[in-house]
Amino acid sequence: MKTNNLVRIDQVITHYHVDASFIQSLSELGHVALIVERDESYILEEHLKSLESLLSFHTDLEINIEGIDAIAHLLKKIEDLQTELLAAKNKLRVYVNN
């Protein structure tokens, strides 16, 4: 199933019971990277967790691809803000301790 941390898309489709068009749409929106080698499409193994989350929005919550795109962007923004806040807290600690 794996080739250098790559997972074949046909196996992802079978395992997650998802249409190839859904994965292609996520790729076009930049949420997962598809890699094509020798006429086979692959996804990076590290993107599977993200794919599972996005797929969950689609199947469990019946959110369309546009909604998933908006949610993914908002989650990324929250993650970036949390990282920025942590950096600011660390700088403040250094400043206060000196």
C-alpha cells in the first residue's frame, strides 16, 4: 500500500469509501497534495489524518466541498493564531523575567 510514505489513491478510495472526485476537489483547493508517479496517483501518508477530518465533515455532517474549504481555512487560521499567541506569551515571559 505504501511507497516511500505514499499511499495509492485507489486504496484510499476503497478504504474510506469516497469518490475520486472528492479527493481531486480537495487537492485542487490545496488541502491535500496528490502526487502522480508512473500514471498512478498517491497521497502523502502524513495527509491522511487531514483527509479523514475533511471526509468526516463531508460524510457525517453532510457539508459540501465549499463548506469544507471554508472550515479548513478557518481551522488553519485558528492554528496560526494559537501559534502566534504562544510566541507572544513566550516573549512576554522573557521580558517579565528580565
